[in-house]
Amino acid sequence: MIRQRLFRWAPHAFGLLLVGGAVMAWPAAGAHAADAYPTKPIRIISPYPPGGTTDILARLVGPKLTESWGQQVIVDNRPGGNTIIGSEVMVKSPPDGYTLLSILTSHVIVPNLAPTPYDVVKDFAAVATIANTQLVLVVHPSVPARNLRELIALAKSKPGQLNYGSGGSGTVTHLAGEFFNIQAGIKTQHIPYKGSAQALTDVMGGQVHLYFSPPIVAIPHIRSGRLRAIATSGDTRLSALPELPTAIESGLRGFVVNIWYGLLAPAATPRAIIDKLGSEIARVLAMPDIREGLLSQGMEPFIATPDEFAALIKADLAKFTRIIKSANIKLEQ
């Protein structure tokens, strides 16, 4: 009887040993893949047109990774669909660490405004944060307002006649404009573009009155006189524009809008590869030339672990969901 039980159990036990051995082998295989990684070029998808902030940051970090690993890092611009097109391309790519997505806070905003063919949390693996910043409210020099109080007074005297550009419907720059309307008690018209570069071009051309711009693309034009800076959206002044007051300093209570930038990978990407990418990007961000380059453009290096980045994504998804519902913001097509 005992022998029969042992005999019946033995194949099952052997199967468990096989399964257990396979489980033990998976982390080892992942670690081995990370040791060899990368063995071919890495593609970073930017879901915005060339010239936007995510594009600039990807091209800033990419060459440093190439120097470290000897493999080319290619930036692939896939604009359109409120970042959905580029994001879907990345999600459907092999989860091997060779296709990444350059994103900003808008990643957690878009799903509240339009259906997406992916889940912004479950279908992505957080890899690394790169930078964080605030926005700069800029106007065309012909706008007769030199500070925030004057701009609000002008908007109140001409309800609905001033317009503001954004990098696209559902972007942080869009929400900043609507938040500005709410906090200031004014009404300005939203004009969406396909990226910050196009929005800035029309502000400089006088077709658009104002724009909440990422500093990295606005500061050169502010310094050249093609744009007039009115205020910043953070709770402290920008180190690159220390003379420019925040909106709060200018009397607009509670107006704070910050932005983070980072890289994502497909959800099933081996953790060992994600950790290797995250560690190397953190090392790059600590380089003096990268740090100074970001600070000069009104940005700060933002170093966080993949787990910390994942937690930030979840927290901001919840926050912006509340803001969009309370403000009844709709996606403009």
C-alpha cells in the first residue's frame, strides 16, 4: 500500500521538481539577459512631433546611453491621437528592453478624456524618471499685459476673445489653461496643437495670445524677446528665470501645475533589464553637464526608482481623474 502511494506520488513530485526548477531558472535567465543587454540599437518612441520636450529629453539621454553601451539609441517620433498612436506602438512591441516610450504627465491624463487601446498602468512598466518642471505662461509681445494681474484684467474685459494654445487636447498644457480659467474666473478659448513646438510657433507669430509652455522650449524665445513671460506655475520660482514670479506670488491662489518626464517599457519586460536601464539613466542624470543643461532650461533632474515611478503614475492618475471630472473637461477633436 505504501509502495503504491509512493509510486503514485513520485511522478507528481518529479513534476513539481521540474516546475520548481523552471521557476528557479526564470530569474537566472532574466539576469543573464540583463548582463548581455543591450546587443542591438534601442528605440525610444516619442508620441509627439520633433522639437517637443519629450523629444528633446530623449535626444539628451540617448547619446549618453550610446556612449555607455556602444549601441545606438534612436528617437522615433510617432505623433497623433493625443499620444495614443505612439503609446500603442510601444505597448505592442516585444518586451525586451529595445523599445521604450518617452512620456510626461499627460500619460495619465489622456485616458480620462478618450478611450485608449491599453491600460496606462497595467500595460506599461515604469523604467525611469528623467526630469520635472513647471510651466511658463507666455504671451505674444503685442498682448497689452506685462504681468498676471494685467492679463487677468484684460481677459475679464474681453470674455472669450483671448485664446490659449496647448500641445494637444488632454495634455498638461491644456489642463493648465482650463485650470487658469477656473482659478482666475475668466474665459479664454482653447486651441489645441499637435505638440508644443507648433503651439509656440503660432504664439510667436501672433495667431495665439497665450500658452502655458514647458520652459525647455520657451526660454530661448523669452530671452530673444519673441515671447513675453508672465508667470510660472510652480510653488517656487524657476532657477533659470529667477526674476519671474510664480502665479501664486502674483495673486492667483492655489494655481500649481508641475510636470514630470520619464521612460516606460512594455509591461512584460524583464525586471533585470528595467533595473539596468533605470540605474544607467540615474547615472546619466547625475552627470554635471546633463544636470546643468536641464537646469539652464528650467528643468531639474528627477531620479526615482522604477517602483517609485510606478507609484507616482498611479497617484497622478487618481489626482487628474478628480480634476477632470470636477472641471468637466472634455476632449476637443
